[in-house]
Amino acid sequence: MAQDVMFTMDGMLLNWLKEVGDSVTAGDIIAEFDADKATVEVEAPADGVLVATLIEVGDEIEEGTVIARIGEVGESASSGNGASQAPAKAESDAKPEAPPVATTPQTASSNEAARTPDGHIMASPIAKRIAADKGIELTQVAGTGPGGRIVKADVENLDPAKVVKPAAAAVSTSAAPTMPFQSYGKLPEGDDVVIIDMNRMRKAIAKGTITSMNTTPHFYVTIETDVGELLRLRKELNTQLADEGIKISVNDMVVKAVALTLKHFPNLNTHYYGDKFVQHKRINVAIAVALPDNGLVNVVSPDTDKTSLSAMAQYHVEMFVNVRDGKIKPEYVHGGTFLVSNLGAYGVESFSSIIDPPQSGALAVGAARKIPVVLDDGTIGVGNRMKVTLSVDHRVSDGAEGAQFLQHFKNLIENPMRLLV
């Protein structure tokens, strides 16, 4: 039976790296997408033959869309998961059965255009172009593509009986409104300015941060930690691991301390969903990574509380290299339950991080700095200190719990052998 290949993000298809009829092995890269943060590679989920590709280069798709099917030699796409779909690349020749869509868009009825959760009409780029050329409002078109998506044939063969009536159109626009772009009036002109279009990444960052700050009631708690013992332990561990080519960073140890702290404060590993909370049993710490082109992506360290420091360090290096090279796998960016953002490498003393919804917490980590400190005997000495600031969603937790979280985190940082247990 043919197996569906699902893309687990929103994005635009850049390239098919395999063609229908090609043999594939599980893990082979079969397609590349332009997603919010960078180029994302899609791997074959199983060995077999690519029996169908269901979208075209340039198509914008929603999270959870089935993009291809993999089966056995001689197998047709119609045997995949009970679907009755003939394999085809051409949008005008194929009207695939609606795949499961994780974001649950508004599915088109017989006379209304389907929309994504944020209110956008689901339509392929070619359908949009044809509609614009013909002066057709997409709200008037009933889509027959995946999940009610409007495809080329729907616009070319528009049936007056399928035109949306005004009342139906009013209902279809009830989806959550999109966040409008901030306008500061007419764009400046002249030789003194350069007008730069926002790329997909900057748009995603802008949308995400605006949504977070406008909808999430942040509060902040800051604490200073003594990192002298942590730095000494790190040096010792790296000496012992040098022959294996493993190098543990301060950030690896911070991420581990966060994960172990979350085990004692599950509220901070809980996400807000309206009138419900979702408490995650797995602790997957997301890590903010700066990209060479001034971009940013939050990658995920899975099961951080259970993974050893050495294994975690190796995975982080591999993931960071791929992400900075613009090669992002879906598992790198999915499933984060709490965020760590570290600007210590830039000498930043302290800052606060924006929460990444639906997460309810983020830890901003400053630089480890040598500063004058008062020692236990009352004399002045030199100490290594690091400030961290916890951002918390006030709908999920409160100031006292935030302070207790930081106290526990501080205890782990100042007694770092506990990170190895």
C-alpha cells in the first residue's frame, strides 16, 4: 500500500529532487521547501518508489498537506491509504482527495472557498494568477483540491452555480483575522534610502513576535548565578572527551539545567490553549540560533532531560551546522516546549526573550563575566557571574513560581555535577 508523504510545515515547494518512478530509500531527500525560516528538506519515510507527486514547484501549501506517495514497483497512487487518486503532477489534470491537514483549515462546502486558520484563502499560485487575469474574486470559487484548496481547473472552469452567494461569503470570512502590517504612511523615496522587500523569514519573525507580545501577558524575573564551578567542570569534561571529538559548551549545560528544572516545574512546560492547558510530558528545549543572513530560528533539542550532555552536545553541533547552512529538517523545528535564548557570546550582560507561543516560558542567558564579588569572609575577590532572565506567560504561572524556578536552576548551575546524574 502506498504511503503518504506529508509536509509538516507551511511553505512553498522549491524543487523535486526525485521524479515519479524513481526508487527511494528511507531518509533520501525527495523535495525542498521554502519555509518560514529557511530551506527545509523532506525525507522519504520508507523504501520504495515515488509513485505520485501531488503538488507543483511554486505551490504554497499548509502544514499537514500530503505532497507525495511512496509505494512498491508497479503500484499506483490510488492504493495509498485508501485514497482513490491517480498519480499526476499537472494540477489541471488531477484533483487529489483531501489529505489530513493538521491545522484544520475551513473546508470548502459546495459553494464556499476554503480558508486557513488565519483567514487566508487556500489557492495555488497558478490559480491566483489566472483569477487575477480574469478579474475573478477567489472568494467566489469553490475549491476541489486538497482540503478545499482552489486549483487551476477551478478557476478556468468556473461554474456560475458554484459562485459564492454574499451570505455564504460572510460566513467564510469568520476565520481568525491576520495580523495587519504596521503602516507608517507613504514609503520614503529618493537616493538617501534603499527599499528592501521582507523575505519569508523576516515576515515570519515579525508575525510571530507581534502575535506573542500582543496576545501573551509576559512577566520577567532575573537572577545572577555563580558559574565558576560550571566552567571548571566543563573544562574537565572537554579534556576527557577530546579524543572522541566532543566539546560541551556552556549553552549545552544551561539547556540541560533548564530541562532538569522543568521536571520540577511542569507548569512552565505547559502551553496555553484558550480555556485549556496542555501539559507536556516530554521536555524538548528549543534553542534560538542566529543565522548568517541576520535571521533567527528556534531549533529543538528533544528529550533534553533524558539525554546525556555528551550526546546532546554532538546533536546540537550537527543541528546548528545544518541550520546555518540553510538545511532544516522538520524535526529540527517541531515540538519545542520551552525556549532558551543565549546572547552570552556577544558579551550581552542581560536581556529578556519573547515567548514563542504556545510555549509559556523562555530563558534569556547573558555572558559569564568576571566581576568583583564579596567573598564569604567579607573580603573582595573575583567571581564568575552570569545573569539569566525568565519570561513567563502570566496566564499559566505567577511570579512566585517563576522565582522558585530560577532558584532551582541556579542551584543546578552552581552545583553542576548534578547535571551528570
